[in-house]
Amino acid sequence: MNGKKNLSRRDFLRLSGVTAAGIGGATLLAGCSSGSSSSADTSASSSSSSSSSSVKIGVSIWSSTDALGKLSVDIIKKAADILGVEISTVDQGHVSEQVTASVETLCAAGCNGIVICNSADSEMTSCINTCDQNEVYLGQFYRIINQDNSPDVYKLAQNSKYYVGAVHENEVENGEKLVSLLTADNADAAGTLQKGARNIKLEGWTVGDATFQQRWNGYKNGVDTWNSANPNDKVTLSDPVYANTSSIEGANVTQQFYNTDPTMDALIVAGGGGDPLVGSVGQLANMGLTGKIRVASTDFLDDLKTQLSTGGMYCESGGHFCDPLYSFLMVYQACQGKITPTAGDFGKEIKFPYVYVSSVSEYEDYEKYFVDEAPYTDDEIKKLADMSFDDLNKSATELSIDDVKSRHSA
């Protein structure tokens, strides 16, 4: 495509050394739980844009160093560079006090807008109030305030003139889909994984995390659906054991599951940015169980192709690292006056799609169009920044392997 630059996702990884680290090296990365920062890491765009040269947007994230966290920050930095926006980043470890403090830090750093991946809805009360007081626009990524579970927080967002909205995934649907993949027989699966799982263990990351709660509901729905259709061949799902966002804790939880119940035939590592999954997959390998227990998770690992080929992983949802890009673009448009939050209305909402893979061939298709080549060129990101919200929403929800094939085949 004309005007396309070749700074792909793989280039991001190569520059940071993450690709070379792979799953083993990823265990050396700092865990999110200790990765909080009380000051903002500020980087200025190298490109110029007279219309946005004064815009500064803060990024509050659990970690900017694990697999998903780094991809999330890198895609925002790419867009900021293209649009001439200054970026400040704070790692808050998904610790509530640090999540709310990160917004105060970014406001004090002079940000005009902030995008945040919070941990719990309750944190958003302080975040919204801080942004309202400082007249700073605020958007969520990978998260949305749950109206049913947190009505007071939802109402606060509705009444804010600075809460722009949220980009998030349908996590209930995600959970249901992963359980359907785990329970189905698959003659093409690696190792001894052809038979569908019936004894599933669940590894969570943070108690009360809003996204985990939704995924958990999806897992339970998936199990209920199977059991209703197969009353004589039921599936069990354990209560969650939490590993926070640490690879070491992920390994310990996995070992605990197997030592307690060696008949387990599947493990769901619900998420946590990638490090808990790295620890769990590594522990199964250490115990000689690779290819014997189906492992499902969300957030693609850098060596997922290898893990799928060896049976280290059975299936995974991911490829959603452009979710923060859309939250950034919404906040950018608010800073430019193109989106105007209105008191009384909840902000804009985008439901971002996952990509699901359960075989090497499926991952290779994803790799070709999302890793070797970035899903959006520089010119396409410029066009996204100028779109109406309806068109921006349409572009986000249509993102898929086939969508990238269509746009980049010319």
C-alpha cells in the first residue's frame, strides 16, 4: 500500500528484545506487582504536527514490560509519533492505590488526556474525580465500568464532562468460547490432547478484577452449556486460585493444582498480562506434563506458535493489542475537540474483537497479518484519527485477519 512504513509489531519486539527473550526469557521480565512507579516516564514524539503539538496524553497501565503491556504501550507510542503527541507512561501494577495515584501523577505532569487500564471499577471514582478537577480527558482500555455491579461509579462517569469512554472486549463471550474449545475433541491436537477436557482448573490473577470476573462468568456459562447438552459426560471447573501478575506465582498455582488433583486435564490461565501463563506453562514442562494437559488463556505469548506445536498451549484468545490504540484515539479526538463528552451521557463505547487460535496454521495466519506486518499502516492511523466516532467504532469492530488481508492486498 502506498505510503506504508515498515515499522511492524515484530519491529517493536525486535527493538525491545522481547522476541529474542521468548517464553523463557519473559520470565526474567519484571513482575507487574513490583513494577509500579510514582513518577511518569515521559517521551516526546519525534514527528511534528501543528494541530496537536501541544497535546500530551498519559498512559496508566499495569505494566509496560510484560508481553501485552509492552505491545499496548508500543502501539500507542506509534500513533503518538505519527500524530505528534507527547506521551507519559506510569506502571501501576494493578494495585488500587497506585492506580488512582497514577492519574494524579499524570495530571500533575500536565497531561491533557489519560488512557487507563484500571483493575477494579471502584478505582474509577477517584480517577474520574481527579480528571474532572484538573479538566483532563479520561478513557479506559481493556476495561469498562459495569453499570449493574457499580451503579454509583457508572453514574459518576455519566455526569463527567471529561470521561470520554471505554474500549473493551466481550469477556463473557471470550470465556464461553475458550471453554467450548477446551471441551471439544480435536483429532489434530498435539500430544495426547485429542480428547476434550472434563476436569478444568482455573488460575485467576487479582481478586475482584472486573475483567476476570466477566471471563469467569463466561467459563461458567461454557461449562453449564456443555453439561446441559451432555448430562452423562459432565465437565467440572474449579474455583479460581490467584497468581496475581507473577510468573513465579503462576508456576506455584499450577503445581498446587496438579499435586492436589493429578486427574486434571485442562488449565485455564485467565490472564494477567502474560507472566502468570509463562510460569504455568514452564511449570507443566518441568513436571513432564507438556502435551498432556490442555492449556487455554488470553493474551498471546510471543512464542505461541512453538507452544501450539508442542502442546504447551492448546488454545488462546488475543491479538487485541490495538484496543489501547482506539482508546488513545478517542482521547486524542477529545483533546482536539472532535469528541465532546456530555454530562448526563455515558461516554463512547467500543467492543473490540478477539482473535482465537487453536492450531499452528491458525496462528501462522495471524502472524502474517498482525505480527510480520502491523495491522494498520501509518497512513491508516492518520485516517483513523480523523474519523467520526461511528466510523472509528466500525473500523475497530471489523478488525480481523480477513480485514487486514482486504486492506493490505492492494
